[in-house]
Amino acid sequence: MERHMNGVISREHQNIVSELMHQEDGSAAVDGSGFLNGSSEDMHAAESFLHQAMDIIIDEAVKKATNVNEKVCEWRSPEQLKELLDIELKDGGESESKILQRCKDAIRYSVKTSHPRFFNQLFAGIEPYSMVASFITEAVKTSLYTYEVAPVFTLMEDAVLRKMIEMIGWEEGGDGLFNPGGSMSNMYAVNLARYRFCPDLKEVGLYSAPRLVLLTSQESHYSISKAAALLGFGTKNVYLVPSDDRGKMIPSALEEKIQLAKSEGAVPFFVNATAGTTVFGAFDPIDKIASICEKHNLWLHVDACWGGAALISKKHKHLLKGIQRVNSVAWNPHKMLMASLQCSAFLVRDKSSLLQRCHSARASYLFQQDKFYDVSYDTGDKSVQCSRKPDAFKFWLMWKALGTKELEQRVDRALNMAKYLEQEIKKREGFKLIMEPEFANVCFWYIPPSLRNLPDGPELRKKLHTVAPVVKERMMKTGSMMIGYQTHGDKPNFFRMVVISPQVSRQDLDFVLDEIHNLGKDL
Amino acid sequence: MEPALCDLKDPLINHAEGQLFLNEAFKIIVEEVLCKGTDVQQKVCEWREPDELARLLDLELRDAGEQQDRLLQRVRDVAKYSVKTSHPRFFNQQFAGVDYHSLAGRFLTEALNTNLFTYEVAPVFVLMETEVLRSLRQLVGWTEGDGIFCPGGSTSTVYAMNLARYRLFPEVKSQGLWALPRLAIFTSPESHYSVRKGAAFLGFGTDNVILVKVDERGHMIPEDLDEKIELSKSQGAVPFLVSCTAGTTVQGAFDPLDGIADVCDKHKLWLHVDAAWGGSVLFSKQHRHLMKGVDRANSVAWNLHKMLAAGLQCSALLLKDTTDLLKRCHSSNASYLFQQDKFYDVNLDIGDKSVQCGRKVDCLKLWLMWKAVGSSGLEQRVDKAFLLVRYLVDQMKKRDGFHLLSEPEFVNVCFWFIPPSLRGKEGNADYQNKLAKVAPTIKERMMKRGTLMVGYQPLGDKVNFFRVTVFSHLVSHKDMDFFLDEIERLGSDL
């Protein structure tokens, strides 16, 4: 069997060891051929392998992936792909060169989310400084529960949270942590709000509590609903507040729903306002909502997972006006700011260790109180998780590299791009804007020539509804670009263009509109 | 046209610069983190007080950016002051060591930067995750089933609780707990704290987590489980879940799964096996008996980033269920992600099985490692760990001053170090107090010297003792000898 840098031991070795293990005195084998002797690593082979792997990664997953002349995706059906990847896991191992080939294959058939024409999600592009930070994180491979085992990353998370809190505008400071995703951050907000309402519920459960009600807009992210189900409130106790035709929560409607809940004998305790809704990129009027929440003593959380980046831009931060009045914020730097996935911050305006009190279980094998350093640096008990990845570092290193000014420029540019796209869509026949973008989401229909003379009505809508899915299929099979589509309310399927990456230029946006027309004009 | 729009002609980013930085930084990572980090001649950690470290790292985030040279120095600093968790003398946690195939897989995961919610955006990884879960289920003994990767074992516990609740009372998803009777959860005091955290988080309340007695080695006692269930019922509660442990955190004990499964079958409770730590014994023909009966469970949590060094996070939740319970329990059918009119089979869009939206790709690193060494290679690592532990225990017994709590069942070796000044003094009134101070002092010394890292904790009425976890395939018997010598060196004068 090939000598393997990860120490796959041959059959001969095993037999010797078995013999030695059965020695009279029961002592374990220690001689030269022994299983237990020396580390089974060959550092040179390991280094060589890693360098080769990194060469492949840089050539294929970075250089090619960001090259506009290459495809965004190499579409294959699941059956084909399983075969191409030889996906089944087996008993025996493989050579280094085979593994390197597998790396190439995984890259080839993966979607190039860093491609200039990938617009499918609320993340895109590439940020090399963040990527380096994520490589370091993987190599250092530690967990963020105690200072003793992650000293550097503990301090870095703290520094990043402080800076984010400064941008939000909480002068008295706050608390927070990084979570595996914005959905989790939203769940933390709900849990904290419950704990503040009645700390005893942590021990006794919801059974003896009054019926608690959460309020959020109809445009908000589905994680509020998932949070309600998971945390035991039930989705029917999430009251949806209507939004206006720009996708923003209507404050008077919020007041009505609160009164409705109270009249039913229920107790509203939590309001979620969204700063940058998923589909339209709309911003709820936080200031007005904050006034209502203060009046009724409700916890106000702002889901700024998508729109939080606007806080970095002097020009656009007004979109989150009032945010310094809220109780908690979720903000994902892995979206518009392009930190590597995952990079999701949860911030709470509290200096009373609420996070810690709400979540702690004080496990004695991790959070000993007789350590030789200040144990307030052990952040583990703020979290519902045990092991936690050092995600904040991916944001810290890129912030150091770029500086706030450059981050601001990127946000401004992304929003300028959206304006440009809006203008172009208005100029072109066959493209119809759903609404003028407030942020970076540009939602529009492409109406093929054959449908352009139809009057607005059920027939047009039905046919229009089938256009986007076909154009999407064609673009993916061509590999020219990726854009998302969806319905919304009773609207037929429309495209949602989201511009994030500063590597995207005007030509790319022109291309998108040209290509949609090319792919869909015969429909 | 606004002035800024003219600038939109060209990309704002300089790819060549970025790629240069990637290359240079990578060299530093290999040298400083990987080579030095696995070299016994180098320190395990470079201890600094938090204030001092904050100064050294220059943490402040500023308006202006920095040059590449400065940033590369920062990379070096992070490497220098981070604990070397792959070092052969790092025994502090339930993760250690490094597998280079998995590491390559992790770098690749980062570079490809995607989420696992739909086939369209992560085709390779959706298929890969399905295959990895299938192979893991096979080791559990299930030919069918379901599962998902979670961001940690604690989340796997939370999922199991949520699924068990939903199975019994599907209306809870919409109605909440007010529509249900008081539910009871059963676990042992040796189980992981995520059971309690999960109970609080999901709204059950930690008072409704009933602790079942354990024997002197830390194993749940099935007879007591049965009694506690009956008692709970008589008090008007509805038992619905038992969370038992395959490899407890401190002692590494394996609860008797068959006996517990009998009780769960009798009362029709969901049986969750938290095998986050011990699950990897299933790779070993020699040691899998420790989890005999696991196929009778409803769910199994198994963290491959622990014993098998797949790299944080690699936490699988495996389910026996074939009724799409996971999806029914968690789905919310968001129309902007899970359109039903896609051009491919939308069952491949696994996102709605999760409570997360964006979810990291955690399967590639495990898949690549498994391909590289095969199940037999992983089996060898597990077997080697047990052999090393046997060696360590044998050596410990030969030396004065090392007092085992009990014979290890797994790879956790729990022991007190009794310095010479305390030997023979067990009768003294202040013996326990003095002994309690030994481990923390030795820990401080080892970290300041950077020679070793091993954890300590109290347990019940037992004062501070060390828990050394030996399983990294980079560790040899020489490291075991060093371990014992160093503890002696650090503690002999106490």
C-alpha cells in the first residue's frame, strides 16, 4: 500500500502490533516498527500536497472563477453529477493525485459565486482578505468558547462587535456574538426578549406563561416564523403586519395589531423590523416603529442582515434612522460586505450580561471559575452553541486591509449600480420595473415580444409567469449568468437583480439585460 | 448622470493584488500554523494576558486600509499567538490534530463560498452531503433514513428535541406549547449541557429536564430511567424524549443503549443518542460494541470534527425516519428560494429541512478525507487512539502520584496528580482543599511555559482532576511519556 502522508498503516504493521499487544506483561509495543512509535505524519509530503491543492484552488476557484470569459456554472443533472464525481465512499483510500483531481472536479461543477455575473443570492463576489482570514481560521482550527483555547479570536470578535455597535450608535455600548447565520441571530433576539419579559420561563417553560405574540412585517424573512416554531411560540402567534406598496411596514398597522393581540388576551412582547427585506430590499421605518415599541414596552429587534451594510455609508445610513433606539440588531457582513460565509453578527443594547444570564449553563468542564486569568473573557456561555467558529476574524482582517472608507465606497458603488440598472431597465422595451429600488435589489419583469401587446389581465399574468423559469433554465445551461426569480403576492414570476461585488461593471449589467432578452425573446 | 456612475465602467477590484496576497499569506499559514504548529520542538501556546495581547494585535478598526506587508505581518501575529490545536501535546479539548486532506477540503470550501440551501447554487455539495449522511447511517446500522449537518452538536440536540416534540404533537409548530401538556425530557447528569440549553431555548424549561441516576462510572441506569418516567407520568407530565450519551464529555462513558432502548420502546419515547464525542467508534470493528443497540435509536448526533479531526464544524444529525419528518417539521416554503416551478427536481433543494437559511458546506472536508484514507483508514485511527490510551494508563500505574478516577472506557483519561507533599496524607482535614488547587496551578504553569495543554474540572463531589483526551493520529507514545514527565516537573514542588 502506498506510503501515505496521513499514515495509513499497512497490513504488516497491524500484524506486528497485534502480536506485541499480546505480550505477557501487557505492555504496548514500542519498537521501531511499532504502531505507537512516532507520529504517522510526513511533513514534507503534507506540505507538498497542500501547496498543490492551493495552486488548484487559486487557479480554478479564484482566477478562473472571477474571469468573465469563463462560465458561471457548469450545469449537470444530479444523476450525471453523481457519476462524474464518483461520489460513493469506500473502504479503501486513494492516492494524493487522485484526491487533487477530485478537488478540481468539485470546483469545476460548483457554481462560481465569485463570478462577475453571479447575482443569484444576497452574497456574491470575492474578498481575498476575508478569504485569507478564513484559511487562517481553518488552519488554526479552534473553538471560540474560552480565552485559553482561542485567545486571539476572542479579542478580535470583541473588537469587531464594538466597532459595529459604534456604527449602530449605541453610546453606552452593548454586547453580542457571531452566529452561524442570520436566522440564528433572529432566534437569539426572540429568546432574549422572552427572557427579559420573564426570566423564570428559562426554567419553567412556556406552559404557564400567557400567550405571547411576536410581530413582524409580511415582507420579513422567514426565520421569524421558524424561530416562533422552534422556540415553542407557534407560527400562529406571529402576527404579520401589512407593508405599503414600497414593501415597508406600516406603523399604524403595527399599532392596530398590537391592540388586536391585547384585546384577545395575548401579550405582545417582540417586534421585528427589517432593514433591507429579502426580495425588495425595503427598509421599515425604524424610528416610528421604535416609538410604538417604547410606548408598549416591547422588545424591538432589527433584522439588518441584508441592509446593515448601509450603516457604513454616510450617504445611505439614513435608511436605518432610529436604529440607536432598538434593543437588538442582526447584521451579516457576509452579504453586501463580502466577508466569507458565514459571518453573522448579533448585537444587543445591553450591559447587564443579559446574553450570558439568558443562555448560561455554567458547564464545569469549560467554565471553571478558578482559572488563572480573568474568566469574563470566556464567551462560551453567551451562546446556545458549545463549539463556535471564529467567524468575526474574517471581517476583522478585511476591515484592517480595506479600512472603513473603502467599505463605504463599495456600499455606495453597489447602490449606484442599482440606480444604473434601474435607469437602463426604464429605457429598454420589454423590461418593466416592479418598483424603484431603495437599496440594491432591482426587481423587474422581462416581457417577451409575443406578450407585449397583451392587455394587463389574467392571460398576460399566466403567460408571463412561465417566462422567468425558462430563461433561468437557459441561462444555467448556457452558464452565462445566474439571477434569481420568484413570485410575490399575486405577481407573476419576476427577476431580482442584486449587485454586490465591486468587480461588477456597467458592461456586466448591460450584458445581463441583453442576455435575458437573448434567452427569452422567442418565448 | 451622477459623477459616480462614470466610474462604474471598470471593476473597482484589483484581482492580481488579491491573488498575490493569497499566495503570500498561504506560505505563512503553512509555515507558521501547520509546520510549526505540529512540531514538538515548538510551543503549544504563546500565553499572553488579554490586555497585553490586545496591544500586540493592534485590534482597532480604522478608516484607512493597510499595505500588504503590514497585513502579512498580522497573519504571522495571529499564527504566533493562537493556540496550536494540532500540536501533539494539545490534549485540552475533544478536538485535536489535523488531517491534511480534510484541511484541503476546508480551504476549498472557503474558496467556493456557497450556501447549501438549493441544488442550483450548490449542486456538488447537495449530492455530497446526501452521500456522506447515507454512509454514516450505514455505520449506525440504518439502510434508510434522513439527516443533516448542523452547526455543532448542541444544534443537533436542539433538532432532536424539536423533531421528537413535532412527531408527538405536530400542532405545536403552529399553536405553540400552550396547546400541549407539560412535556418531560430525560437525560443523565453526565450528559452534555446542550440538553439543558436546548430545553430552555425550545420553551420546555430546564425544570422539565429530569436527571436519571448514573452508576459509579457515569453510565445512565435504565431501571432508574423507567422509574423516573413512571414518576413523571404520575405527576401529570408527558415524557417524550430520552437523550442518552455515547461518550460523555468528562469521563467518556457510553450509556447502555440496548437497556435504554427497551425502556423507550415500552413507553414509546423518542430515543436520541448524543454520540457527538463517541460516535466514531462505529468505524472500528473492535470497539463499536460500545454503541451496541444504537440502531434502535430515533436520532444520533455525531461530530466528525472531534475524534477524526475533520475540522470544526462537522456535526451530523442522523435520523431513522423515512417520512420526511425533518422537512415537515421545519419547512416554511419561502417562495424566493424554494420555487416549485424550477427546471430540476426540487426535492434536491434541502434548505427547508433546516432551521437555518444560509448553511455552510461542512461535508466536503469529511468526504475528501474519507476518500483519501477510506473507512479502513479511519478505523485504524480509532483503534490507534485506544492503544495509546492503554499505553498511557499502563505507564501512569507504574508511577507514583498519578491516581486514576476509573479505568477509561474510551479515550478520556481522568486522573489526579498528587504532589509528593500530599502523598499519604489523605486523612488530613484539608487534603481535598489542597488537592483542588493542584490542577489549576499546574495548568497555569503549563500554559505559561507553552509545553502542554490539558483540561481539568471538578465533577460532583470530586475535586479538580485532569482529563486528558488522547486520540489525535499525530500523537505517539513518546508524547505520552513526555506528558507524564511534564506533569511531574510542573507539580512536584506543590
